[in-house]
Amino acid sequence: MISEFLHSPLFALPLSICAFWLGVLLYRRTGTVLLHPIVTASLLVFATLHTLEIPYSDYQSSSGLLYALLGPAVVALAVPLKQNLTVIRRAGWPLLVTIAVGALLAPAIAVVIALLLGAGKSVLLALSGKSITTPIALALAEKIHATLSLTAAIVVLTGVVGALAGPPLVRCLGIRDERILGVVLGINAHAVGTARALEISALCGACAALAMGLCGALSALVLPLIIGT
Amino acid sequence: MTPPSPREIAHWVLGIAILFGSERLGSLIGTALALPVPGAVVGMLLLLIGLMIYGGVPRGLAKVSAQLLFLLPLLFLPAATGVFFLRNLTLSDWLALLAAILFGTLISLTLCTLLLRHLLKKTDTAHSHDQ
């Protein structure tokens, strides 16, 4: 009876929600990107599953509702994209060119580094979605047969590294233009970077949201063609 | 907090319907044309084009989307948790992975920054020549 309950959505869903909620609380308290809600939440879920000896596959299969909402979440990205489209009108083609180049450059550099260090094929495939916002990266991972879990973890880690290193790095290069910082964060650190950019200024956040959306859409259009061959 | 009016609820339902409708339509088109692009991304582009033609974002859709995007980490929590259960990667795989993420992100950040600055400078000087 109890074991049946532990392996059903009735347990999996509240577990995910509680872990996420605690993650959000902790993130708001500390305000550091290192404790992004997903970091705390996934550790909490892992600890719970491990202690109660619930196989991951059971948890995963009873989380169907959450997986089903990922598709509509991808579609929802069109809304911030539309709302921030005016940024393009002001910064025009330099923005578009940088986003297009960055969308290819970010995964390419990572894949080359991993290749030089002798990583296996599953790692390389998962790395190709590294700087795309997670819902699109997961949809893409399904298409190119990359491991979903690995892709999700890589995307989160990239976001955290990018959002932490981005602002000081851009400052080090002697740049004060918030548009540049926003775009660079959106391309390289997707949603985590966009959240960071919003903390800096509305303009910075708008640039990041725009870059994240365009970069994700572009990657989804182009990467399957490159990898599929 | 006042309870939402029937009008507001209708806006939300419409927003949800637009999101799910766009996703279904995108998936259908994706499968019909055997596109390599994920169906949800086709749906996103369809919605973007729709919103550009409409010339704004319906209030309910804006609200539902913002809520869904806030919940995004919850939606991919099951997938992200799986990384702790991966057993088929070697230690060298993990090291290569971490190095690729760390250095890849730093290099890409730097290159994107320099490229955009260069391009913006070019257009700025072009504009000042115009004036």
C-alpha cells in the first residue's frame, strides 16, 4: 500500500512541488545564482528518492504531467520574445549577427574542448544543447537522441557559470553598455542569465530575453540539420 | 486579494488555449512535413508570427505565459534530477564535460562580447557620419 503510494504521481508531484518551492525560497533568501532553485530542488528530490529507495525511473514515469507542460512552456517563450522585439529596432543587425554567431559558437567551442579531452559521444551530443534555454534544449535532445538528464544538467550548469562569470567578465573587457551585457548573457546563460540581467536593469533584461529566445529558436532550427547528417 | 472576475478567468482560459493550441498545431505541422525541428519550437514561431500580426500580447496570454515560465524549473526538475542517477559515464567523461562547460562558456562569453562591441561601434560611427 505505502510502496504503491510512493511510486505513484500522488507522491512524485507533491515531492517535486515542495522541492521547487523550497528551492525558490532559498534562492530568494540568498540571492546567489549558485543556489538557483533547480540546484536545491534536484538535490532534495535526489536525497528523498535515495533515502526511500525509489528508483529514478518510477519517479520519472510518474512525473508525466510536468513533462507534458514543457511543450506549452516552449510556446510561451514567444511572449517575452514579442514583448522585447523593439530592442531589435534600436540595435538592429549587430544584435542579430551576434546572436546567430553565438548560437553556433557556444556549443561548438564546448564540443571541441570535450572532443580534445576524449569525451564519449553521449557527452558530445548533450553538450550541443548547452546554451539553449532548457525546454527547447530538452525538445531538441529528444530529436537528436541525446540523454535528457545530461542535457538538462549541462544547461543548468552552463547557465549558472555564465550568469556568475558574465557580468564581471564583460566589465573586465571595459564595457559599460548594458545592451551588450544583456545579449551576451541571453546567448550564453539563457534563463539563468536573463534573470541575472533583469536584476541589473530592464534594458539589460530585455536584451537578454530577446537573445535567449532567438538563440533558442535558431539553434532548434539549425542544430538538427548539422547533427542529423 | 479579490477573487478573479469571470472576465479575467475567461482571459486566462483563452491564454491557456492559445498555448496548447499552438503547441498541437506546431507538432502536427512538424510531423506532417517531417521537420527536424521540435514541434513545440514550430508552435513557438507560429505564436510569435501570430502576435506580430496581432500587434500585441493578449492580457490573459501574457499572464499565463509569465506564470508558466516562472514554473519552468519545476517542469524540468524530473529531467534534471536524473543526472544524479547516470551510471554510464566514466570519470574522464565527467572531467571533459565540466571543462567544456566552464572554459567553453567563458570563451564564448568573451568572443560574443567582443563581436557585439565591434559591430555596434561600426554602426554607431556610420550613424554619426550620416548626421
